Amino acid sequence: MTIMLCVLLWPTGDADALSRYEDEVLALVPVHGGRVVQRVRALPGQDPTPPCEVQVIEMPDDAALAEYMADPARVALAEVRDRVVARTEIVRVAPVPASTA
């Protein structure tokens, strides 16, 4: 069963460093059968309270997600992640059907 995740990310300070890290780890998503549906970033100069980056990711199932999370290339970047990502929230989501109104 396909799962969809909304990933919310806050930087430790440098949003560009967070994005560079995410560039690397998100490149591994297709290796595990998933896809990055959308990736957006807050524009500079706004309130820093909301997340600076939001991603919607689809994975084929929980096993594929677990494999992605344990991917040796991703795990090798843990020190970078700890340095550039202050907070991550992951929410399982589903598409909302278009309104007929």
C-alpha cells in the first residue's frame, strides 16, 4: 500500500545547508521505489517559526520507507543532518479529492 508523507524541516541556522543535505538524501528516495512529489521552501525574510522546507514524498510501503531510512548512504550523512537540521516532523497524509463545487 502506497504511503504519502509530509516532511517539515527547520534548520539549525543556515537554510541553504539544510537544502544541500536534503538534495543528497532525497536523491536516494527513487532507489527505494519512492518519489518526491513536491518540495517547497519558505521565501527569505519571513517569520522563521514555520518550517523552512516542506516535502511530500510517496513510498511504495512501510518496508521501502524503512529501507530508505536505513540506507547506508543516508546513515553516513547523519553527522551532517545533526549539524544542519534542528527539527523534523513527519506526518502521514492523503490527497484531498477535488471539490465538485
